[in-house]
Amino acid sequence: MKIALLGYGKMGKAIEQIALSVGHTVVLKSDDGTYTQDDLKKADVAIEFSTPATAVINIKNCVDAQVPVVVGTTAWYDQFEEVSDYVQSNNGGLFTATNFSIGVNLFWKITSEASKLLNAYDEYEPSIDEIHHTQKLDAPSGTAITTAETLLNQFSRKNKWVHHENGIGSISNELELSVRSFREENVPGTHKVKFDSEIDTIEITHTAHSRKGFASGALKAAEFMVQKTGVYNMTNLLNV
Ligand SMILES: NC(=O)c1ccc[n+]([C@@H]2O[C@H](COP(=O)([O-])OP(=O)(O)OC[C@H]3O[C@@H](n4cnc5c(N)ncnc54)[C@H](O)[C@@H]3O)[C@@H](O)[C@H]2O)c1
């Protein structure tokens, strides 16, 4: 498979390492968006891990070049509907995931089941914590937002999430779900769902030990997307 890497930072490099080790070729590496349509067209698939401000233009460039694109960048999802319409009306291919690791997708499934169960026990107050490395541009993480949405779907005692940066602040009414973000050196990504009562705490934690899980998941998605059109996500790839 011939791959275009749009974004050659921590994730782009981790993906390249695994891709080369399993016999794929990297035909384009762009770390500033200055590639041409002809450069893109050499690839079977593009993998986009850049910045929240540059993801959408990279996706549209791939659609225009008719190269399916796998997107890991987070914090552009307020534009998802418009982008998805653009992909579909121009016969493009798009795969998105706020987290490509199989473990996190299982963690979401467990969160969903636990939320359904705990909703019936008023004494438990849910909250979400996320910890990432200090270079991360967005907060809360895309994974934390998906975790919050997963919980809210099953938990009728809460109806919206609110962000508390560095854990500072608290909910202003009982319908709010607190999502706390923390930044620490060298943390690839830790997410915790807590159900807290006066008597005890039930916690579900996912701790990424490295970026390998994200990178190999993104590569699997890229293999899945070769010659595909349409809009896909992890539910199309995993049986979870
Ligand atoms: N979905 C997942 O599983 C997952 C996992 C890890 C990180 N992420 C997300 O992926 C994104 C990248 O993460 P990272 O850790 O590699 O960040 P990073 O800062 O190490 O790398 C991003 C790179 O994008 C480059 N860039 C800037 N403008 C660009 C453009 N127009 N076109 C192409 N590249 C451009 C930057 O120079 C930088 O090197 C972030 O949004 C992060 O939250 C997602």
C-alpha cells in the first residue's frame, strides 16, 4: 500500500515506522501542507495526523485528488457534518476516529455498559478525567469527548458535559458531567471514568503505554480504506 502522511509529527513518525516494517511504502510526507494534487495522487491512501486548524483542508485536498483519507486529528469535529457532506457529494473516502486503539474502543464499550447500570443508582456521581503530554494542543481530548458522549447516551441523570481545565472548577447543576483535563510530561494518553459515592468509587481506566496502539489502528483503517468511497469509523472496522 502506498501511503501519504499528512502531518509528520509524533503520530506521523510512529505510523511510518510500523508501515515500513510491514512492507508498505510512504510516497509523501508533508508536515506543512505544501504538497500538490499530483503528489497526493501517487498514494493509495492518505493518513492525516496534523493539527485541529489544518485537518479540514487536508481532508478536502484528499477528496479533490480522489484519495481516501484516514483522519486521527482531533478538535475539528464541529465541522464534521460539513466535511462529511463534502466527502459524500464528491465521491471521496473518509475514515475518522478520535482514538484508533482497540483498547480504547473496548473501554468505550465498557463505559457504555457501566453507565447503563450505574444510572439506576442515584448515589453515584460520574465524572471523566484525561491526562496527556504537555504538547497536546486541544483540551479536553477527542477521546475524552467521545467518552463523555458515550456515557451521556446511557445516563439520563446527566445531559451535557462541561470542561474543567487542570481539574479546576465544578459542575454548576446536577445535570452536568465534569470532564477534567490534566497535562503532564510524557503521557501518551490516560482516560478515567469515575462513579463516585460517599462510600466508594468505581473507576474504569485506560492507560496508553505508547503511541503504538493509535498508529497500528490507523494503519488497519488505511488498509480498509484503499479504493473505498464513503464515510466510515471504528465501528466499521472492529467488532465492538
Ligand atoms: N485518533 C487518535 O488515535 C489519535 C492519537 C494520537 C494523537 N491524535 C491527534 O492527532 C493529531 C496529531 O498528533 P501528534 O501527537 O502527531 O501531534 P504533533 O504536534 O507531534 O504533530 C502534528 C504535525 O502536524 C504538522 N502540520 C502543521 N500544519 C500542517 C499541515 N497543513 N499539513 C500537514 N501537517 C501539518 C506539524 O508541523 C506537526 O509536526 C492531534 O490532533 C492529536 O490530538 C489522535
